[in-house]
Amino acid sequence: MIISTTVSEARKRLLGKILEEGKSVPSKYGETLQSKPALIVIRRPEYVEEIDLSCWRICGESYMDRVENLLDVSAEKLRAKPYTRRISIPIWLPKDHLCKTSPAITEVSFLYFNKRINLTAFVRSLDVCNYFTPDCDFLNYLLDEISEKSGLKKGSIAMLVSCPHIYRRDTERIENEVIPSKEIFGVSNEATHLVEDYLSTAWHSALEAVYHGKEKQTEWGEVFEGQQMSKFLPRLFIEVRKPEEYQIHDKAPFTRSYGVEYTHNYVIYAGCIDRPVSESILKKGEVYTYAERARYCEADSTKIDQLYTCMEKLKVEKCRRDCYVGISRPWDLMSDEPPCLRGYQLFCENNKLGGIFYMRSNDIYGAMHANMFAFAMLTAYISELTGFSGYTYYHFANDAHIYGEFLEAVKDILYPETPTFSGHKS
């Protein structure tokens, strides 16, 4: 991750990352240099240019058209319960798959920590040379609005950028602007970036990081006494180098058979993976599933099988940057149980299929390992069906937490008692 004080510094460091590790990737607008996904944090966001809220046209609308009516209710909920994890606003809608100019910023989440309200956005594609600054100005405006309306002090901005890139034609123009990226790994006060080989070790490292994290109140304490308090970390970003190993930690609270069933039924709807879904797939009693939101949501005005559409796009053009599956919907903001997974993107990374998954909230002990197992398996399936040589996996949680009632169980996993032999007689 890149942590900077100002927008200008963050832009220069992200440009540095692209020049340091970027690979050539073709696009319909010209040859690009593209780096691995990046988490960017700006501690003191400020306006750099004169902001035009009518720009960034998407399907005949602006970004503000998508979010303006949701700002007041978001601020009201934050004012009532600053500790809430439920304030996340979708910009991407399924119908955007039918547009030539789909939104690059797909989701914007707000979280109170460090005694301030902070914004995190998922950005599926970012031309860092030309659009980093106006995107930051737009996000800064949203943060200003929420801060003013909620009465909470303004904090930082973060962007999880799936495909950071520059066009080769711009490389000479930016030569004097670039500075070394100085990426940071591990836990910081603003975000956490972990890199592990396997799903199992990623889960173990996440448990340890969050176990030693901050303490906060939760909304679930109103329903479950043992979940009134939690340990948490904001903006947990994890890279898993070898997700194809499918290793499950021996202390994971789920079995492999459960993981496969959860993947096939709740996340993918695997029985129909090779063709579009054209009817409701919810079972009796289900309000939603990740598969339902990805493939056929009855409440959508325009019904699009997003996952199947992404597969068809990738079969034709492997380097497309618009293969995004939106799970969240605007009405989730009114729900007491909005989806934790907000969306995911499938993209080309060094001839492999990258899968990056954005969660507004993630129960690290009870759910994260199964989530990662399922999301990695989804990426593996799509990789094989679209002709990629393999896949990579990235996991992000805006609020990563362990409920108080599970802290002892987590302690036993992290620090098991070692048997002593002091009483043994020879």
C-alpha cells in the first residue's frame, strides 16, 4: 500500500509504482503500462482542481446522479451510530455492462475510526496520469458532504485500485513528476497490507493482525450479547500468491465440503455457470445471495447476468478492465443486513486472471476463510472457462473484525498452550 499526506504525493508515488513494476497491456485506447492492484491512502485530502460534479458521464448519468440522494440517509445513520459498518454506496449498477462508459469508481464506503469519518472507494480502472486528481477531488467532495451532514470530523481517503495504469504516450510527460512508490506492508494506523502464499496462512495472519487491533462497538450487540464489542482493523488488503493450493487451516471453522457447497450455491450458482441465468434463483427464505445479485436479481429494473457477461467479454478480449460484478444495490443502505461483499472484478494480470473482491465488512474468525476459499474458487473456474493460464487472488475488507465472543477461540489458534512436563517422573 501507498500512504501519503497529500493527493499530489499519492499520485506521484502511484506513478512510480507503475513505472517500477508495470507490464505492457493493450487497450482499445492505446498501449498501457499496468501495475498490480494498489491500495492508496491519502491522510489529508484536499481539492487540487476546480471540481465539476456534472462530469464523469456513465450511461447518460453522472456519478453525483448515482449518489446524491443517498448522502443524507448515510449521514443520518452515521450521526446516530458512528460505529456502523453499513454505510457503503454503490455507483456501479448491472445495467452498466450495456454502456460504453461504465463507472470506474464502483463503490464508496464510509467508516469511523481514528476519531474521524474516513472514505474508501473501489476503483476498477484508473488512468493515473489523467484521472487520479479529478477522482480524488470527487471523493473529497463526498467526504466533505458526509462530514458536514453527520457532524463527524473529516479523516482520510483511500482507493483500492484494481488496474492502475498509464498510457505509453504519456510516459515522457510524467518523467519529472514521478517519485519512488515506497510501498508499505503490514499494519498501520490507516490500513493494513498483508502478502501470504496460501489461503490458510492469509487467514492466520489476518486473525493475528485483527486480534491485536482496535476495539469498537458493533450494531450486532443489540441482537447478540457476545457481539457487542469487537477487535477490528480498517482497510485490510491481502494478496494471496498461491490460491490454487486451496489449503484450509486446520482450525478453520468450516469443512472443505461446506466450502465447496457454499461456493457453488451461494456465490456462483455453478449448475448454470456455462449459460446465462434468466429466472430467479433464490430459495425459500433467502433475501439475497451473492450468486443472485451477480446473476439474476428480481428487483433490478434491467436484469443482467453480470458474471456470465464478464466471461463472454474475457473470451473475446482478455485485457478488458470493465469485467466488474456489482453485488450491492442502492436499497441496501436501508437494510439492517446489507451484503458484506460489495463487488468484485476479474482482470488480466500477466496472462493470468486476477480476482479482486471488495467487502465493506468481514468477520475474520467466522466467515473470512470460507469467503476466501469461495472467491478464489470462483476465480479459478472463470480462469479455466475463459482460457487463462492460471489466476491470482486479492481480498479486501473495509472493516475487518473479530467479535468479542470469539477472542478466546482466536487466542487458542494463535497462541496454543504448550504442554509442560514439569510433573513427569522418570
